Amino acid sequence: MSDNNSCDLTLELLDLQSQHQTLDEEIEKLHASVYADQLKLQRLKREKLRLKDLITRLRCRLIPDLDA
């Protein structure tokens, strides 16, 4: 993997982690609300899980193949 590609993936990973953290904070605020919008909460949780999957895939791509 080239250095530029690795830097691009690292930047993308940082961006996804930031988005994931923002969603986590928004979900916590909704949970604290007495009248939480359950549909919105479900949508945010689904998006957070999608981001987590993307983060995991990117991390795997950044780790060099040990068998090589």
C-alpha cells in the first residue's frame, strides 16, 4: 500500500470516528430526553452501527498482511 493511500485511509478513518462520536453524543442526548423520538433514535443507532462497520473495515485495510 502506498503512503498516499495509507494517509487517505487514515484521514477517512479519523473522519468516520469523529462522525461515530458525534452520533454517540446525539444518541445519549435523546436517551436523556423524556420524550425521545424512538424512530429517530433507531435511525441514529443504525447509522452508528454502519459507521462502526466501515471503521472496522478501514482498520483492517490499514493493518499490513502478516502472511505476506
